[in-house]
Amino acid sequence: MRFFTNRKLATRISILTTIITFSGLLLLWFVVSGRVAAMVEGNITNQMADAVESRASIINDYVTSAEEYMTAFALGSEVHELLEHPQDSLLVSKTQQYTGDFAAVKGIFEGLYIATPDTYVLTHSSPSAIGITTRSGDSLKEFQSTILAQPQLTNLGIMKSPGTGSMILSMYYPIFDDQECIGYVGAGVCASGSWTSCSV
């Protein structure tokens, strides 16, 4: 009788020990699993944040570089001279060559052009656009009273190009002679692809 009692007690102790061990292992698994999942999630989040930050930095550098490059073109003596004498065909021809050459150096422009305050295009990196007037009526008045009001670069951000349908950064730089706007430089800067070049 005592043998059976000891055996029952041993069985109970064995079952109880197994339950406690299994419960402990299960609890340990949940704790470790939760911590590992949190660590992996935190690591992935950090990597994604770094990637976004890095990409944003590249884009900001690209936009800043494009703005500086366009400003350098706009402030060139060739541009100012043409806008002072827009009827001089020899000067128009010379500045057209300068516009095309300047746009080709970096390859970031879908279009780079010089126009009068009435938006009549004098030179363009795509020669087929020369001679067109880009705005009229209320659109022209608004353009003149906002974009052409101050001698500073205006970046309108990303938009769809009306000419090609590509995504571009639309930029303008008015040219002033004393207090009067005598024309402006306009540019469509490629906003897709590698952020370092584009082909139109």
C-alpha cells in the first residue's frame, strides 16, 4: 500500500514538475520572442528612417545644385545683353547657342530658356519652342505680378510638363534693369530618374 502511495506521489510530483517546467519555458519563449520582435522592428524602422533621410538629402542637394546652376545662367552677361536688345538677330543667334550649350553641360534641364516679360520665348534649349508665347490674359498678369515682381529665383516645385508630360521642377528667375523687369529665365528641371541626369 505504501508502495502505491509513494508511486502516486512520485507521479504527481513528476507531472507538477513537468507543468512548471513547460510553463516556465513557454513564458521564457514569449518574453524572448517579444524582445526579438521589438528589436527587429526597431532595427527595420531605423534602417527605413536612415534610407528616407539619405534620399531626402540627395534630393535636396540635387534641387539646390539645379537652382544654383540656373541662377548662374540667369545672371550671365549674355542673358542681360539679349534682354536689353531682344530685336538684335545676331545677338539672339549667339545667345541661343549659349543657352543650348549651357543646358547640355549638366543634362538636368528638360528645357532652359530666356523670355520677355510678355513670356515670348527668345532662346530655348529645344529650338522648336523659340517664338512661342507661353502665357496670355489673366495667366500672364498673375505671372507678371507674382513671379516677375522680384529679382529672385522662384521654384514652383514638381509639376507635369505641358510639353512632354514628364515630371519637372518648374523654376523662374526674373532679370531686372534698375527697378524694371526686362525678362526672365525659365527652366524645367528633370524631377525623375536618377536625380543626376535626364534625357528628353
